[in-house]
Amino acid sequence: MLNRILQLLLVLSAIIALLLGTIPKVIGISIRDADVTNLFDLIPTETRGQLSINETQFDNGWFRSTAQINVSYTALDLVDELTVLLEFDISHGPFIFTKTGPKFGLAHAKVRPSFSTVEITSVLTQIPFELPRLSFDLFVAFDQSLTATIEVSPINYNGSAARVNFAGMDGSLKAKPDQSSEILVSVRSLQLKDLNSQFGFDLESLNLQSSSTQISDIFAPRSARLKIPAISISGPLEVSAQDILINSQIRKSAVADALDIYQELRVASIKSVFPVISFSWTTEIKQFKTEIIRSYYELITNLQAQTNPNSSTAINQSGFINQQLGMRIVQNGLILNNLILANAFDGDHSVDLKINWAGLPNLKSAAELNMSNIINTITMVLEISLDKQAIMSSQFSELVEAFAQQNFLRMENDRILLSGSLENGELNVNGEDIPIDQFF
């Protein structure tokens, strides 16, 4: 009985050993799809027309594989395309040793990028110090989720003309099988000093967090948050700011095939020769048609197919795209809300501007656009509220009094107010109708 149990254990051990030995090879057979292809599948389809991705080499081994991928980016306003060679050194699962320790997964890749564009190579060779070490890793789990990490080593350079002190940065991209994703970027302190001009730049740190419900879909809901604790500029112009926060969100609109875009910029404290002490700006763009964004990328793709990227014609095409994009925005309706809050001259002030653009869907060319069409298509509401004591104690006091006498501004309690609206072609300022023809 004991011998049979031992034989059974030996057979099971042999089977397990065989499986552990063959699994890396089996994984290696599909490694192209599990690691390299999955990474590029995260690129939105609308932007792929500007990218050219070619696999120049793929060697599949038992425990390791290597791959070389050429990635080229072409923009109409660039004479030469930007090209980078990505070299993949891939370790097969299921047991993978990484610099953070052992892991279970399909594959782990170390990626080494190198630029072959003349302009970039020329710029890099002119930098007077050794470039920071770049570490780029990919990890693919059994469920096909992908994690990409990047690390940039610190820089300490003290030259005769400049000083650079950079504490490094790291970032990560985590994409789940459903392509929901999260991006984290952390930039540590950066100090730059030009010893000739005495210009200086000091960044305490920068942290970015972004998430998307589907990273490959540019219309999918997403959000981003950027924080800068402190930043300063020294030299002829001294400016410093603390607690900078930028929030951004993209959501599906209540209107079909449209997006709502929200952005907020807040600066808690500003020190400079200017009177502004703090500042915030909130912008909302509602009912922005996805057709406008899609047509923008279609225009780029079509023009690139017709134009040699190395010709001067390619540079001129960007102006044509801007014209076409402007036409599509004018043809479609949208809502634009802006709210600015600021503390200046030791007082709190606000500007609230709401714009509703109904759109001109029958407009065929910019030549047909006239001021009458614009006035009758747009609805605007403007509310300005200023701290009276702060403004009247500033150099703008006489100007404010002159506008108040003409009823463009009104004084109420401790505030200076302006209420204006443009609706159905009629202009109203502080409750008084004003003929709009006198302005044109």
C-alpha cells in the first residue's frame, strides 16, 4: 500500500513538474496577444490614424521572448514624423520575478524606448548632462488586466550656466479586462536655475490621478485630478502659488450623442506684483456633440492619406482643419458656463457668464455667417459682482464711477454689480433695454 502511495505521489509530482515546465512555453505562444497587442488595444480608435505600429521582430523562447515595435506618430503641423523603437524583454508566467518581488501572471516585460527622429535626437545630444535613467515595465495578469509602470531617475546637475535638481518621477497605468483604467503620476521636486539671467523655477511636486470607464473610447466617462502644493518663478518677475488644484470630468450628456465637460482650476494663494491673491475658474461645456470630435480625427486621417508628411503642404493643412472644426462647432448647439471667483485688492469678486448657442445647422460656409445670425442664435447672461470697498480703493475707482454714471454698473450696499443679457437679439443691461445696433 505504501509503495503504491509513493508511486502515485511520484506520478503526480512528475505531472506537476511537466505542467510547470510546459506552461511558460504555452504562455509564450500567445505572448504577442497577451502583452504587446493588448497594450496598443488601449489606444482610442479615433487617434490610431496618426499612429503607425509595426512589429519588426518577435522571438519566442521557452521562458522568455523578445520583441521590437516601431511606433510612428504623424501630425500635420510637423515636417517629420516622430518615431520611437520599443524593445520588449518578456518573461513568461506563471511564476514571474519582478523588482517588486515574485508575482503570478501571464507575462512581465521590460521595455526600452529609443528615439530615431532626427530632431529629438539632436535636442537630446545637446543637453549638457546625462539623461535620467528610464524604467518602463508591463505586467499582464491571468485575467488579461495590464499594469504599466514608469520610473524616471533623479537628476543633479551643477554647471557653469545652469543648475538642475530633479528628484525623479514615477507613474502607472492599470487597465482591467473591461478596459476601465486608472492612471497615477507623481513628479517629485524640480528646481531649475539659469545663472546668466537669474531665472529660476521651483516645483515642489505634482500629482495626477485619472480614471476612465473605457480607456480606448475617447467618449467614455472619465475624470482627472491634478494637484501642485507649491510652484514659484524667480527672476525679473517673481510669482509664487500654493495649493493648485485642477479637476476635469467628461460625462455622457442628457442629449443623445453628446458630452458634458467640466473643468475647475483653483489656486488658494498667489504672491506676485499683481493684486490677485486667490483665484478659481469653473467651466462647463454641455451638449458638446461627439460628431465634432469624430469629424476632427476623420479630417486628420483623410488629409494625412493625401499629403506627404515631409512636404510643406502638410503644415498648411492644420489651418484648414481649424476652419472645418470651427464650422462644425457653429453648426451644432452647445451650452457654455463660466464662473470666476477671485480675491483682489483685499476683496472678493465674481464673474458668472452663461452662454447658450442654439447652432446654425443650415450654415454651409463661413461666408454665410454674419453678425445678425450670431446675435439671434446666441443667448447670454452675465452677472458681475465686485467688492465695492476694494475696487474704490484701487486705481480703477474713477473708471468704475464713470461706468456707474452711464448705468453700466450699479452700486448696491457694499457691492458693485452688473447684470446683462442678450436674448432673441435684444440686449439688456441692469434692467434697461439697449439698442444693439449701436455697437456694430
